[in-house]
Amino acid sequence: MLSTPVATADVKPTPSPTSKSSFANLREQYEIAIQDFRLQVKLREQERRQIRQIFILAVMGANKTAKMALRMSTTPEAKTVIIATQKKAVALAVTVRDSAIQEMGPEPIKPIKPIKPEALKAKVKTKSSKPSPSP
């Protein structure tokens, strides 16, 4: 004969946390999450500053090179080529900057602050039973 295993449940019921201790846990988790959020925002801003600095240096370099080349050029065709090259260099810097910002990923999401159970009850008030004045 085959015997089928019988599943048994744990007899000890786990005590459900009270609303105050539950709120305290939520509050602690929120504090940790908000610290992590602030750190992520700070690191993201540092990375954006570095990207911006690299971009500014690239544009300034392209403008300086073009300005020096324009001083030395004598023909209108040469000046046209220099300006076109400058515009291409700036466009490339914009593309590199934009792709670097895209690679950073989405901005961090701010955690939601927990609401005290008492505050929640206060917000869900019922209509008062005062009679409304009739016209």
C-alpha cells in the first residue's frame, strides 16, 4: 500500500504586529530608504557635473580651435570649412553628452513617507449629522 504524506500546519499562531510597532518599522524602513535616496541623488548629481564639465571643455575646445583657424584663413571657402567643422564638433559633443546622461538611467524615486494610523483615521471623517439649511 502506498501512504500519502500528510501536511500539518504549525500550531503556534504568529502574533500580528500592533499598529504602533508596525508604523515604527515602516518609519525605520523609510528613514533608511530616504538616506539611500539622498545618496543616489548626490552621486547622480556628481556624475552629471562631470558630464557637463566634459561637454563644456569639448565645446570650448572646438570654439577655440575654430577661432584660431579663422584668424589664419584667408579664403571664404576655408572659413566655411572651419565653421562647418566647428558645428560638427559641437554637435558631436552634444550627442556624447546626451548619450552619457541616457546611460545614467532613470532618476531615483523618492520613497513615500508612511502615514500614522491615527492620522489616517482622522483623514477619513464621516459627514457631520448637522442639518443643512434649506433655502
